[in-house]
Amino acid sequence: MHLLNSEDDKMLVHRPSPTLLCLMSLWRILTPASCFPPNNQCQQIQRMALCNNLKLASVPPGLSDNLEELQLNYNNIKTLQNTSLLRYSSLNTLSLACNTLEKLESTVFQESKLVESLNLANNDLNVGYQETSLALRSLPGLRTLDLSENKLDDEMTSNLLQNLRSLEYLNLSGNLLRRLDETSFMDLRQLKDLNLQRNIMFEIDGAFGNNPNLQRLNLAFNYLPCLTDFDMTQLVVLNASHNIIEWFISRQEFNDTFLLETLDLSNNKLLFFPFLPSKSNLQNLYLSHNTVRFYEHFADNATFPNSSSTVEFYNLRKQESNVTAKLWDDGLNGDISMLKILDLRGNQVTYFPHGFIQKMSALSRLRVSTNCLETLNLTSEQFSSNLYELDVSNNRLNQIVADDGALTTLGNLTYFNLSRNDLRELPSGLFSSLPRILSVDLSYNSINICLSEETKTRSDNISVCVDWSKILSLRYLHLKGCSLERIPESAFAGLSLTLLELSDNPGVDVQGSFQSLSRTLWHLGLGNTQIQDFDFSHFQSLKSLNLSGNSLPHIPPSLLNIDLKVLDIRDNHLSTIPPSQAHALSSKLQSILLTGNPFNCCQTEWFRTFESAETVMMVGQSDITCEDLLLKTHKVKDSHSFFCLNAGESVIWYILIFVPVCLFFVGISIVVFLTFKPQMLQKSIKKTYLKPTSY
């Protein structure tokens, strides 16, 4: 008899029998999956659980009891049930944005009283808003509430906000609010930030009288016709852009200082400069894209003898008395002494009233592009010495006036945009007198670059050209469309320009004119200049180059020797890009623009090279076209539809193949035709050869 050793004995004792193994396998198959705990896909980081975008229909089980933040955004939760949050007594932040949430059951927060931040944005709370309001009232410390995009109307909103006395931040954007009154936010005494943008509001009279702590108010993208009797002294930021506001009138009789720092009234229908508070801290005023004009000249009886110089404001609400004021009165501007940014782009300003600019002693940025200014008098306007940016582009300027004192005051001016005006002359030394000037844009004016002899003979205070070589602080220079014919070799000597834009100067002679910039130039614009042969190999710092619209038959080979990142070569005469060039450029470039060239569909290897390079983006890739052998236009990306010859093939072989085939089919057609209609041949023979003879 064979005796087992101790090791074999142990193995026998612990090894399950085959029968037991089969039973265990069968039990696993027959046991329902519900007996196992579900796989929790939420990501838990310390006391925060991220359960976003998991297609959940309810709060998942198995999360830590001590959670402080729970995110359930982008799921399919329709109802937050009473039992959903029972285990999370420490919960502080709950986010349920972008679900299909219709309601919160009334006692859902019975064990989560510490919730301070609740995000319910982009749901369907309009369905069960009444029960949801009961749930919200059970949160005594709720500070932040997002109800945006829930299809809520005035009544629903008023119901939801009842008794939320601790609320400080409220977002109601993207709903269906129409009219607000003094009861709308009556209980929100602690409210600091209110977002009401993208509703359909047209009336807000007295709506914020019960919110003494309100500091930020967003009313953008609504249908408000006016803001009158503005008396919110505690407000710091007001955004009322993108409405249909024609008037902004603040209450003038207040002795208190308004705390307002930023007022955005852009994209409205303002007729007048806003009537600002007489005492304020206003620093940023945005009025772009309105119809603002100044009307001081209407008060001049000599110019307009029959015009009225007064305007009357009717305010029938609460039977308040009417207000009569002068059409232009310096006092109506209000306090603009602390203004730093004034944006008047896209209005109808033809001039600045006397003393208007002088009042803004702290002004650092003035943007008046796309208006109707004809004269800019830097002397009489008395600009602030803090002025950093001055943009008067796209006006009707034909004259700039400046004396030495005015230019000295503008010692901090850094960005000066005069593009798209009617300037033909400038005050001598206008730019060279600005010690900190960094960027000048004179595009689309008729201002030349001074030749050396012109610089010497110039004696008056007006010049038809600019001597750029004396402006040592300059880094960005835009001279597009200035009708330049010749740029002197010494035009930019001594400068350290990083950007030079000379596009839209057809036929300009640039040879040797900016070789002195070869070490500093980062962007060079030579589009539509008819440039052909130019050596770029010396410009080792060049990263961006515009060569569009120059009828170039090929890419300049010298570009392969520099570390270029952006190349614009649109609207030239390129038929292809040699493979060697394409490979060299694809290893350096980040963006290339190629549309508008007559590429050959049978030579598009370059396209696949750029397409396969992960670091290069072909801007407008789907719009790059080519022509095949049949002169049909295709999109280069659709290479499968091209008709091309393979490399090394001659068209003669195709002719030798197709001509006999065509002749064969013509012969067969004739035989078949005569077989079915033989009488046609007989008639033809008789008509030709068997004519009767006369004797």
C-alpha cells in the first residue's frame, strides 16, 4: 500500500472535488446579476465624486458618506427623489446640470442641510417647479443657485425664489422672463450677483429695490427699451449690452457716490451719450455699436437759428414731474473723471464737445473707430497724460493737429491706430515725439515714406511723409494699402521692428529696404505687392510670412532655409509643390494657407504630405481646388475622382489604343444599321450612279 507524504496530504485536503467545481460554476450562471453590487464608475477624489456623463437615472449607490461635493452633470436624471441624498450629511456642493431633471422632491435635502452651492442649469424644472421650490426652502445656507435654461417664466421664478434669504449668487439666464417688478426678488436681501441675460425681458421697473447688496447685474441680450431713473448706488458692474436701449438716465439729484465701475451699453440703440451719475467711480464705459452723436452744435443759434436747444423727458409713472433740460449740457455727462476705458466704436460721432476729453483725466484707452470724425485736434482736446491706446481708425480724418506741448503730454501713448482714413499729411515728428510708441497703423492712407533728401528740406510743421528711422521704440508697423511705390534702403535703419505689414501696395520696390530688420522681424506682410524674386534666407527670426496674391509660379526656395511657422501663399499661380519642398516645409510649418491656386490634380503629393504631418494645419483645407486633364475642377482632398496619367506614361499610347477602338465601334454600327435597313443603301446607289440619260 502506497503511503501519502505530508505535502500530498495537504493538497488532498484543500483541493475542491470536481463535483463541487461544477456546482460552483452552475451557481454563478444561475445567480442573477442583481445579487452583485453594481460597478461604480464615478471618480472619487478625496471628498468629491465626479459622476458626469454616465447615463445615470438616479444618484448612484456606493459613494463615500462624507462627500462634500457631488457632480452629476450630463446624465438622465428626471427626478431627485427624497431618498437620494440621505447618506450625505456633509454635502456642500451639488451639480445636476444638463440632465432631464423635472423636479426635486420636497424633502430631498432633509439630511443635507449644509448645501451651499446648487447647479440645476439646463433642465426642465418648469414641469415641477412647485415641488422644487419646497425643496429649495429647506436649505437655510444656500448661497449659489444656477437655474439657467429651464424654461422658467415670471411666475415660476418668483415661486422658486421664495424665502431664499441666504442667496448671494443667482443665475437665471436663458429662461422666459418677461416683466420684473418689486416682488420678483423681494426675499433676496443678501444677493450680490444676478445674471438675467438671454431672456425676453422688456420691463424691469423697481425690480432690484429690495436687493441692497447687489453688486453685479447682467441684463444682456434682452429687449429693454430704456434704463431711466437709475439709482442703484451700490452696483459695481452693470452689463446691459445687446438690448434696444435708446436712453440711459441716472438719477441726478443723489448726493451719494455711485460705486459703479463698469457700464456696458454696447450693441443698443443709444441716441445720446448716457446721462451718468453726478458722482461716481466709473472706470470702464462700453458704448460700441450704437448711434451715439453729440449735439452741442444745435445750440448754436447762428448755425441753427430755428432749432430748439432743450429736450423734455416725460415720466408719468407714479405721477412724477417732467424734466426739462438743455439738449447739450456739460452737467449731463456726469462724473467721468475716473474713466479709464471709453469704447465708442461703431457710432456716429463727428466731433467731441468742447472740454469733453479734458474731463477724463485718467483716460488710458480711447476707441473711436468706425465713426465720422474729420479732424483730430490733439492740442485743443487736451488728452490725458495716461493715454495708452488711441484708435481712430475707419473715420473720415483728413487732418491731425498737434503742437509740441500736446505731443509731450502723450508720452505714454503706446498703440496708435489711424488706418482707413483720408490722411495725406501729418504733423512733422508726430510719431518720433512719442517716446513709448510701440505700434502704429497707417494702413489705407496716402502717406509716403520719406526719402533722405525730403527729410533734409522739410521745414514746415506739416509733412506728406514719415521718417520712420527716428522712431526707435517702434515694434509693430502697418502700412497696408498706402500706395507706396518705393521704400528707401535706409527707411527702417536703426529700428527693431518685429512686425512689418506692406501688403496691398502693388509694384512697391522693396529690394534691400528692410535688410536691416533681418535679425528682429517676426512677421512680414508682402501680399499683393507683385513681388517675385526675393531672398528670405537672411531673415532667421521670421516666423510668419504673407505672400498672397503675387502671381508666384513656385514657392521661393529661400524659405526652406528659415524656421517659418506660418505661410500665406493664397491666390498665386502654383500648379504644384515639389515633394522635397513639401517635406521640408511640413517639418517646420504650423499653418499654411493655399486656397486660390490653380493646382494640377495629377501632382498633389504635397497635399498628402501636409495632410499626414501632425504639426501642420492647412487652413481652408476643404476649399483647396485643382484641375484635371479634362480641365474639370475638383477639391484636392477628393483625389479618387481625378483623371490622371500615371508617371512615365505618354498620351500617344492612349491615342493609339482609343482610335482603333472607336473606328471598330463605328464600323460595327454601320454594318448593323445597313443589315436592318438594306433599302437605304440601294436607294443611295440608284440616286448616285443610276441616273437616266437623255438622248
